[in-house]
Amino acid sequence: MKKNTYIVLAFILAAFAGCKDYLDIQPKDKLIPGGVEDFRLLLDDQWTMTLTPGIADLMADDLYLTEDQYGDVPQDYFQRSYTWSRDLFTADEDIRDWSAPYKIIFYANTVLEGLAANPTGLQEARNQVQGEADFYRAYAYFNLLNTFAKQYNAATADKDPGVPLRLSSDVTAPVTRNSVKEVYVQILADVNDAIKLLPVKAAFKTRPSRAAAHALAARIYLQMGDYDRAMEEATTGISLQNTLLDYRKVDPNNSTFDAVFPVTIVSNPEVIFISSTTGMYAKNYAISSDMHKLYSVHDLRASLFFREIPDQGNYQYIGSYNDGGSTNVPSPFSGFTVAELYLIRAECYARKNETNKAMDDLNALLVNRFEEGFFQPVTAASPKVALRTILQERRKELIFRNLRLMDLKRLNANPEYAITLTRTLNDETFILPPGDNRYVFPIPAKEITATHLEQNPR
Amino acid sequence: MKRLFVLLLCMQYIVPLRAQSVTASLQNVPAEKAFAVIQQQTGYEFLYNNESVRKAGTINLSVKQATLEVALQQCFSQIPFTWKVVDKTIVVSPRPVTAAAEYTISGRVLSSDSRQPLIGATIRVKGTDKGAASNGSGAFSITTGTQHPLLQVSFLGYISRELRAENDMVIYLEEDKKKLSEVVVTTGYITLPKERATGSFSQVDKSQLDKRISTNILDKLEGLSTGLSFSRSVTSDKPKLSLRGRSTLFSEDQPLVVVNGFPIEGDLNSIDPDDVESITILKDAAAASIWGVRAANGVIVITTRQGKFNQRPSVEARTNIVFGRKPDYSQLHLMSTSDYIDAQQILFKAGRFNNLFSPGSTVPIPEAVQIWKDEKDGKISGSVAAQRINALRDIDILNDYSRLFTRNTITRQYQVNVSGGSENMQYYLSAGYDKNANYMVGNNYERFTLNTSNTVRVTKKLELSIAGQLSQGNTSNPFDVTGSSPFDIIAGTRSATNVAAQIPSPYSRLVDDNGNALKVPWRYNEAFKQEGYGQGFLNMDYYPLTEFQLMNRRVKSMAVNVRLGANYEIAKGLNLDLKYNLEKNNGSDRNLEDQNTFMVRDNVNLFLEIMPDGEQVRHLPPGDILTLAKNDLTAQTFRGQLNFNRSWRQKHTVAAIAGAESREILREGSRQRLFGYNDRTLQYADVDMVTQFPNYYGFTNSIGSVLGVGAPVTYIKDRFISYFTNASYTYLNRYTLSASGRIDGSNLFGVQRNRRLNPLWSVGAAWQVQREKFFHADWVDMLKLRATYGFNGNINKTATAYTTANLMTSGENATSYIPYATIINPANPNLRWEKVAQVNLGADFALFRESLNGSLEYFNKQAQDLFGSAFLAPSTGFNSISSNIAEMRTQGWELKLDSRNISTNNFRWNTTFMLSIAKDKVTKFYNTGSSMNPSFFLLYGGRDNDDRSTYLPVEGYPLFGLWAYPWGGLDAKGNAGVTGPDGKRITDRFEAGRIYDNIYKLKYMGAVNPPVFGSLANTFSYKQLNLTVNILYKLGHYYRGSDLGYYTMAAMYQRGPDSFKDRWKQAGDEAKTNIPAFTGVRAQDRTNNDFYQFSDVNVEKADHVRLQDVLLSYDITRQTMATLPVSRITLYAQASNLGIIWRANKHGIDPDYAPQTFSSVMPPVRTLAIGAKVGF
């Protein structure tokens, strides 16, 4: 009998001893990212990964709203940005211009940590995923700096407060504000890694390609004032992707239901990488009729980007590449295009006094923007004239891509190009002088509460 | 130990010797003991034959300062010995048997419960062969040699007694099953006598369950256990249970329900209540912690009926039929049609309907509004308009609705069962059938159940058992919430939140005088319909009655439960128990939406595309739409357990178990929708679910986004492994110590491996005070004190320790249409399961010959590691993380009294009183700034509903607390205001929001859930007639009254509450009413509505007492009717939901079903049940 007992007991123990793996099952509809194919899925989360801040366009001088339109601006802090209010964010608002890039950084950190922890997977796939994560992290930090830190100044960059560098996915890690220089060092390291790792072509334009990484690098160097490197990156970028959309061949009536840009973003050959701002619905943006006059009558952008709002005296923006044929991505396009590369290189040539090369690049772009038969190649008498022309064309071409405030910040660094912004609303005039503290957005109050970061003066 | 007690006794009861006087108070002591006491006090020595005196049994000696002679006489009257004093020695010798020494003892034996004579009881003189049996009137007579010998009285089925004989004595015997020491409690793992239990158990037996007629077992429990409260929420037809208040914020809050030792995962409706033998409710840590991580909300253990070994087959049949009234819509307290027209006229005059008449408007125009418009446009005269309007005032759509769509209810239940057993097997078989015709016409439910339980003794040591249960339920055209959604059909939705969303005006009619269905204004106005027909649209009219008649939905559920068991006796007292349980539920839901329903027609129109060449392309083909859904559940448990149960020398009793179990729960579901379906040919059409089609309405939609089924496949697998032990040790049947421990492991998503194994434990002690020798209060029959402490766990499946992503299907990525995953949680490696520490102190007592039994308990639950949203820096990329951050305390008292008030041979009156107090308080919760915004609390606070995302914990207050603005009264124009903290009147809604910017500034009104509740049941019996009256009460809580509907009336044509008639109408009314004016001005009405709704004048005390039910039953047995062809018939009738006896509010509102904004639950209708039970 004793023997039977032991047999039975041994049987039961054996039954439960094999249970070590019994609990290690994963739910089918959830994912604990661990392998390269999981990271692939995370980085394809377009709704998260391709978001950029958009608040800067509300501050910049392109936007012009009537009183009614201003009243319809969806969020309080959007309105206060428009009037450069010193008191910008309230205590409990979720400022997506801050949190959305950091979410991208969290994804990137998760992927980079995961790749380091798990060495399996095809090298090609690993490289691509790693390169993309590097690209996204660099792009997110660059956008954060442009919104929440001072313009890069080599002399003070190691002292100017930048944004906290989070390089791990640990949400409990303490943070302080790293200097602008430290953040740029990280951004450049990431973007250079991305250039090395990314494939020349990406299967989808929501995935960064090598051209996208060069375009990002060009944008970064331009913002830093490193025109040699910016030109170099733009050139490499152009060598990888150089087709421009020929606006002459665009059928303006192709938009089915509503006034939107008639070419879908997927079929638009000059789009290198798709990203969108967190800001307003694209059609909430408008420009003044003065601004609209900057586009010549035969400039196709005048009608493809804008339509007149009756009785309001301004023009509604309908030119976001995102809107092409799809109502799914309502916020404005803020990604990279071949056009931007041409403009960056043109500017660099002009700054290096190579006027002809600068004008060649500019004309290479503009020929695609004018009505058939009305295009006159632009010429410039001097590098300075060339530069002013290029900056004007840059403003017109890249409108509402969240780039204008960045341009103002870097241009304000030089008194010759500095601009004082003014706007009038409800009979009140607002002025924003060059270099004003209000060019830098305050850190959201929630962040200060949680991490006690140093606040930007306002 | 024993010596110690003797010593204690001596110290207390024996007065030190004085010459020859004796003082003693001894109960049932051996004669030798009495001799020793006398010897000690008097100095006289005793001389006797030890052995023969010892056999004489025990005696009582109760003397005070008595002479030696008196003391000795008392002693020797009780034993068959005599004495004489020789010098200082008392010589004891057997009393010579002589005729002169004979005594006659006579008396009667009665049942203590019924006071009926017990015929044939055995009365025996202890230590002799003398005895007698009671006669037909329970009387007996015995002749003995001693005057007051010990008698042993016994009767089958009753507890034997031993007592000292007296003349003309009446001996009461107690029915065996009622003896407390024989009551067993079961935890699902172990069954133990209640007297040895240390924990807090509530036991509900079959006779109590039989006192309420219901098809649902849990409904029967209401009012039968302390600590268990029921609340009916707006969003579910199942009552929400809470045991001893609440001890979690966002995690599972319902008690675990265990059936025959295994948690039931499926629907409790699969259990036929007639099969239930008993229910044990495990309340404290010692009782419940054996259930580990699922025990924090308490455990309800249901045991179904079994046969008995060596029992003749017994057959029982039962049937009852319950009649209920149709719903009484006056209970919704809605405004009258006439008031609604007045309100609509105010809105019309204020120009609020102007947009209905603007070109391009597609919205239907209410009939009254059209009349006023015609009058204004001069199309009809003022008198014609007034005449037409007045004709509408007498119509109430609810009358048509009630007449056409609802009916009185009938519920039928039938059950027959057989049980019995032979020497080697026991069996129970039952079959049941229920058929309910619910209040909505066409909504029927039927259930068929089979149940069997068999145990076979294979050898002396091995028992095998197999039990199975099968239940098949069919529902036709189900409604989601019983009695709460009368406008489902009218509003075109099944949501219970649309009760008042009566888009067809109250003056719409559903049928004409000939009974033909009428269309009501719905969704589109006539101009738009005409335009649509021009495009080729199908009919766009809405006929509520036709819609109702076209409903065709069938929900079926099949539940199978199989238990296999083997019990092997390894050694004396040691058993090995192996059990396997399989629970399988298959549910199917088939909804056929006829092509003539509005929904189908409307969607066919939506997907009509007009091509540039004018061609009409229907992307959604006309035809029925068939929705098929399946939900399957498979739960399997394997358990191995060693039971040890043994007593040594009547002193030590050990009961222990140890075991392990594994459990797997798999839930699978699928759902699909077929379009263009033809139910006769069973053909359907393929449609393009993905492409965005442009439509006439100016949008693009894909069929999938409008009519898709969401996630078509679900698959969730949970696994648990548990190791458990439970042991108790009892010494001398007086002192019991208990301990239990359990370790649970699970795959539950995210809990990190090293924290998966979660130990939970308890300890307890109990003391049977009345068994102590020093304790002798005659009136106390039983007094047991107990104390326990321990931990129960709770799980939260939403939390996760790893970075977790949701997998998204392709097509949702806007430009690439590739699949992706989105992170929903950052890693949180410190996650733990919630746990609840509980102290329980209890006293069980039986007093005055057990005529008053009861228990009193105190508990204090400290819930720790509760989940809540912890605030994160936005630079983490997340706003919050689900984390163990909160704490909560719940404490309370429970009192249960069973009283036998009157007990004569013919008439009995028993009372059961229960009182429960449970108060919860959130003791730790971190609120971020935004979540402290009072507007959230005013809107969502104090709602104990199923939507946990609306729970708003506030540190220092109950989870479901009510806050309000201090009311500021009405001004001279009848507009509402609230009072600011500085006493100033606030008249602006936004200003109030700015001033009251923190919840702590608002006025706290109280909790929504009753802190005090209980029941009072009185049972009166006259001969075979029994009457039970059940009263329930809830005290100390509050409810917020309905809003005024001022906003929704205008915006959504909703019919507001009847308080409209009491509103401010003219100057001076502000002194008489608190209901603000209805101005027709949007902003002012919104302010009036919100200020009134959220101020303290609209918060009412919810205290009430309810007459739950009255049961009348009559027993016919062969004793009362010799010709009865069966052994017993019980006839019964029960009236239920009889209504409120007393309430604190003066509005005639039932606080359990108070009308609320957007939604109302109607009080349950009164029902009358009649039935019969026959025993063969």
C-alpha cells in the first residue's frame, strides 16, 4: 500500500513538475516585442512614428487667420501660439508637440535595446530596422530642439539648455535638460548610423530610406549653419532620388470630393519620406492675400496650394501632399521632398557665392511649378540677390510644413536677414521681434511637474 | 493542561474549610470528585469501592454553607449508594434494592423545533437496563431505584440528550440537521464542521433557497447572507454583487463563484436552482484565501444535490408558474405629452427649430413644430393650429408602445429528480425545463437542464465519482436590459442609454385606428426622401411596429459540465483525492435583419453610387443581412489533493489538506456578417468591404467601416497553476487553530515570472467558550469566539509588466496599408497582484435553549497594491502607466440573529434579522491635476456602473462618492445659481468651473452604495400553513436625481422628466420651487439644467425599506391526510417585488432604480408565483 501511495504521489508531482512552460504562453492578439519582425511592426506604426510637431506653423508668419477663423481654431494653446502669448500652456494640457516626438523616441529606444538584447534575425532586416530606429530618434530629437530649445549657436550650444535625452525605454529613468550641443551630437550620431544602415530604397514612403536619412542630415546641417555638410548631404540625397513632380501634368480636377492636392502622396515621385504634423486639420491653415500675391499668376502652386475663401480676404491652404486622394491623414505633410533638397543645395551654393549653380538648382525646381510656356528661368545679379530669391522660393514651396519657424530662427541669427513679425487680430497688434524668447516654446507644465526640468524663459 | 484547569476550578469555587459546613457548585462531576470536595471542607474522610462508585456516573452538588448531612443527601440522591458516618469517616455502600426505594419518573418528549410530540423516542436510565419508549403523545414513564438518575434520550433524526431526571419533565430534542456542530461548511477544497471553522462563513441551505422562486440561483441569495449586497445597474441586467463592500478600484470586483469545487467561468444561468443543495459564502481571509488570487472579492460556493448511501430512492417533482405585470412606464417619471408640447413651443418661439426649415436640412420635422410653422407662415389659422395641437396633447406614444410591444409575463418551471443509494453507490438525477415569456412581445427564453451525480465505492478504500450537467438555453429576440429599454425599437438602437431618446415625439402614434403600422418622423425629412427616391433610393420611412415585427434573433447557449473524481484511502484518515473538471459552453447568436428593416434599406442607400454616366451601382446588395456569432468557452481543471482527517483520544483533531491544481481557460469567438442574404435559398452575396465608396450624402465609406464586425475572431487563453494547503488543529473540541496558504502562478499577461508565483496565506483561531468547565451560564448554549487574519489576492488582466503592443490589421495604416503594432504599455517590471489583508473577529452564539442563535462579526480589509493610473512625465511618451499605486480600506460589522419567538404545538413564529455595515474609503490614490477637475466628478462621480474608465477615486472618500455644488436658488427670472465658496451667487456655468476647480472644494454628499443594509424575515406557521415575509433595507446612501432634460430636449428631442411641470413659470415661483425656468435660450437652459442637476438640492437620501416578497405554503402529508397518494405535497404561492414600505425621498422614487440622465432602470414588476412540490 505504501508503494502505491508513492507511485501516485510521484505521478502527481511529475504532472505538475512539467509545468514550467505551462505558464509561458503568449496571448494571440498582443505582442511583447522581442524579435526583429516585431520591431518591424512597431516601426510601421505610421500613426506614431511619422508625427512631427506642428505648433511652429501657428507661430510663423505664413499663417493668417480672420477673427472668425481664429475663433474656430480647435485648441486654446493653438490660439495662444498664434498671438505669441507669453502664457501659452495650461497646467493639464497634453502638448503633443512634446509628447509625440518622445513617443517616437520610446519606440526607437525599445527597438534599439531589443536588437542589442536579441542577436537573432537576418542581418539585412536588422540593419534596416536599426537604421530606421536611428533615423526616427534623430528626427524626433531634431524636431524637439527646434520647438523647445534655442537656435543652435556654436558658441553657446554647450550651455544652452536643450531637451532631455532619453536613450533607454525605462520610463522611470530620471532626466535633466541636456545641452543643445549634447542633443545635436546624439542626433548626428544617430543620423550617420542611419545613413550607413538604411537601404537605398524603402518599400513604403512611411519607412525611411537612405535618401531620407541624407535629406534629414541636410536639413540638420542647414539649421546648424554648416553649409558645406548640408550641401554634401543634399547632393547625395539628390543622387539617390531626384524626380520632381511636374505640376504642369497635374490635373487640378482630379480631386474627387473636395479641394485637396490632386496627386496622392504615394504616387508623388518627389516625396522622399512621409511625415505629418500633430497640428490642425490642414484646411484650417490660410494665408493672407498679400502672401498669395507672392505666387505669380502663372505659378501653378497659387491654385494647387490655395483657394480663395469668399468674403474673408484670405486663402485656404489645400496643398498638403497628405491630402491627395485620401481623407485619412488630415494633418499637413511635414516630410522630405526632392524639392527641399534642391532648395537646400541652392541656398548652400548661394551662401558659398556660387550663384549660377544656385540658380540652376532653383530653376530645376521651378520649371516644374509654372504653367507650360510661362516659365522664365530665374537669374540673380549677386549671391545676395540669389540668396534672397532662394529664401523666398523656399518659403513659397515649403509652406505649412512646419519649417518656416525654423528658417526664421536661423535667419534671425543674422541681423541682415532678421524679420520682425507682426499680426493683427480683433484690432490688437502683436509683435514678435527677432530673437525673442517667445521663439522658444515653454516645456509643458506636466513635464515640469514630473521631472522639474528647467523652464524656458518666455 | 488539565491540572491547570482543576487548579483554576479549585481557586474559584471551593471555599477554604470551615468546620463542617459545605459550599460547592459542581456540575456533572464524578461522585469521587464531590467526595473529595466535601472531605477537604469538612475533614471527613470517605471510604468506598472506587470502581463501583465510578460507574455510578456523575452528580451535581450545589450547596452553600450547608451542613454535611444536607450535602451528603444531595449527593446520594443521585447515585444508587447509601452512606453512614463512622467516627470521622463516611462509609459508602451500595443502596440495597428494596421496593421502598423505587421512584417513578414520567414526562414527555417533544421536538424542540416544532414542539410536536416525538413518538417512539427511547428513554434509558444510564448505567442500568431500565428504559421506556414514548407513546403517541410523546409521554413515557420509568421506574428506577434512584430519584434523580441520569436519563439518556434518543430519537432517530434528533440529537440524543443526557439529562437528570425530574418529575413530570418535558424533554426537548433538537433535530439533528439543525445542530450547530453538525453544520458543515465547504470552501470548495475542504468540508469541515462549522464548529471547528475559524473563518467567516455564511451558510444558506436548500430550505432557505426554496423560499424564493427564481430561475437564477444568485437572485435567490439576496437578503440571505450578511455582507452580501446586490445592486442593479443601468447597464446590465445581471445584479452586481458586493461582498463586504468593495476592495478594489479598477480590477475584478465580483465574487468568485464556485460550483462543486470549481470556479464557473460560463453563465450561471446554466444551473437549475432546484439542483442546488446549499450555498456557502466565504467572507474572510481564513475562509477564502484557499482561493488565492481570485479570492479578494469573496467566494460563493454552490454545492449541488447528491444521493446518499443506503437510502431508498426518493422522487421529487416540482413545478411553478410566475405571473408578472407588464412594465409600468409611469415609473420612468417622464414629462407628459402636454408638457412636452409646451416645452417644444417655448423652443419654437425662441427660434430653435429654424434650422429645420433651412434649405438643405435633412432632419425630420416634429408634427407640432410643423403646425406652428404653418401657423406662422399663415397657411393655417391660429384656431386651427390650436385645435390640432390640442389633439396631440392626449396622445402618449408610451400607451401604443405598451399595448403593442409589451405583455404580461409568464414564467414556468418544472423539475423532477430522483436520488438515493445502495451500500456501494449513491446517485442523483434530475431534469428541468423552464419557459419564460418576457415582457417584450417575442422575447422568450427556454432552458432545459439535465443533472446527474454518481459515486461508486469500488472497494472499501476507493471511491469513484462522475457527475455531469447539461444545460441548453434558447432566447428569442433578447433585450439587453430587462425593463429598461422600452425605446430600443423606436430609437433604432439596443442601447439601454436611450430610454428617453424618444426621437419620435411623445405624440407620435404607432398604429392608426385600424391597427395599421404608422411611420414616424425619423432620420430624414420628406424633402430629402423625395430627393433620395430621385436617385434610386429604397424606401426611407420608419415604421416602428414593422421593425418590431421583423426582428429575428436567436441566441442559443449550451453548457456542459463534467466532473470526474477518485478518492483513495491511503491510510486511516489519509485520502488521496483526484479531480478533473471540464466546463464547456457553446454560445451562438444569429441575427437576421430583414431587407425591409430600416437599417438594411438605409445602408443599401448609403452604398448607392451614382457613376458619372448616371449609372446606379449598389455596392451593398439589397437582401437580408445575417450576423452569426459564436462564443465558446472551455475550462479545464485538474486537481490532486491529499486529505488528512484524524482524531486522537477524543482530544486532538487534525484536518489538513495539501494539493496542487492546474487550470486552463480558453475563450474563442468568431463573428461574421453576410450581406444580400436570402434565408430561403441560403445564398448570400460577396461584397467589397474595403474600398471607400463615395455616396450621395457627400462622404466616402467602406462597407467594412460601417457594417463590419470589428475583430472577427477572438482567442484568449489563460493558465493557472496553484499549490495550496490548509490545516486545522482542534484540542478538546474547544480550541481550534487554522492556517492556510496558497501559491498561484499564471500566464496572465505581463506579470513577470518572478512575481507570478504569488503566496497568499491566512491564520485563525476559534474557541468554544461554553465547553469550558468554568463557564456555566445556563442560558448560553453555545458561545464561540473566533479571530482570523490573512491575505486574498485579486487579478487585473489589463496590466502588463512588459512593453506590450496591440497588433493592428492591415488597412489601418493610412498610406501603406501594411500591418503594424502599436505600443499600449511601457514596461513596468514592478507590477504585483493586488492583495487584500483582512482581519475578522467573530462570535457565534446560541442562547436560551437555542431559541436565539446568531453571530456578530467585525472585519477590516486593507486593500494594497491596487491598480491605478500612475502619472508619467510626458517625455516618457506616455501620460500614465497602470501600476500598483492605490490603497483602500473597507471595514464593517455584520450581525445575524435567528430567533424562535413563539413555539407552541400549533403555532410558531421565527424571525431572522440581518444587519451589515460596510464602509469603504480610498486611502491612497494619486490624482493628477486634470483628473481632479470637478466637472468630471459631477458628471461621472458616484456612478457604480460597469464602465470602470469612469471611476474617479478621491483619496479620503468612498470610491463611489457624490459631490455637488451648494445650491444658490432661483433668481427673480427663475434662473438657477450656485453658491461659491465665499458665499457669493454664481450664475455662469463656466465661472462655476473656474471657481470650483478642485474636487475638494465641492460639497461632499455621501456614498452611492449603501453602507448599511440587511433583511428581516418573519416566518409564521400554523399547523401545516407557513407564511414568510421578507423585508430588505438599505440605509445611509445617496443618489443624484435626474437632470431636467433642458439640454437634451432641445438638442435631441428627448423627453425630459416630469419635474418640468413644477418648474418656475412666473415671478414669485422662485419661493415655491427649485426647478429653474425653461427659457428656450440655449446657454441659459444649459446653465439652469446643469446647476440644478449638479447641486445639492438634486441629491437625495436613498435610504429605503422594501417588502421583497411574501411566501405562503401549505404542507399535506399522510399524517394529515391519510388518503394522500404520495408521501408529501407542498403547495405554495409567492408575491414578489411588492414595493417600497418606507423611503427617505419625497418624490416617490425607488432609489435602487432612480431615473438618471439619459437612462433609467425601471423597478422590477410585481410578480405572483404559484407552485407545488410533490414527494413520492
